[in-house]
Amino acid sequence: MKKDEVPQDNNQLHQQSFKQLMYAVDNSGDYVKVPSVGWEPENVAMAQAWEHVNEKIALTKARVISGELSPVAYYMEKCLMDLPTLAAHIGKFQWQVKRHFKPAVFQKLNEKLLQRYADVFQISREQLLHVNEIK
């Protein structure tokens, strides 16, 4: 693809956060880096994917606030992690982390483990504990 053919479709997703780096051929035949805001099919697919992610986060947040789940479940979703990834970062088995999704079990966690969760989620321990202040 030539430098002037790199897709620059107008969209809201890339313009607000970042531009993609693409490689194209310039007039002298050399490969050069060209920033791109993407092309329409890609932008539509990305917008739909992020919409789905945000819906999952909102649903999990509602379940945490209602007392069905612990804040661990919410922050796992918000940080775009799955159970195996979170378990690996925490250093526990998946079944143990899944138990921590239960509010009654979460309330009994020791300070060291709570701090480990907070560190993995890159939040303070207080943010992890205060469910009502989730933004």
C-alpha cells in the first residue's frame, strides 16, 4: 500500500485515544511508518467490541453493589482479565480466586491478600474495599 492510500476514515474510537501505526511505501519505494485512524469496518467492529466489554463491566458492577459478588469480580472485568489470568497474577488456584468472588469469603481475606489484589488491579486497598464508591 502506498503512503497516501493508508486508511484515514473518520471515527471517534481512535481519534480520542490513539492512532494505529501502519507501514506503507513512500514515493522512493521505502517503507515508512504512517499513523492511521483506521477504516470503517474495523472501527465499527472495535466499537461493538468495546460496547460489549462496557456492558459486562456495568453488569458486574451492579451485581457487586447488590451484594451478589465481591469487588474482585468487578475489578477483574474492569482490568480486562479472566479467571486464569487473575489467578496467575495473585498466585492462587482458579478455584480459590473464584471463591473470593463471594462477598462472605471476600470479607474474611487477610490484609496481605487484599493488598495483593489491589496491587494487581493497580488501585488502593481502600478502593478495593469500598464497593459503594466504585465509579
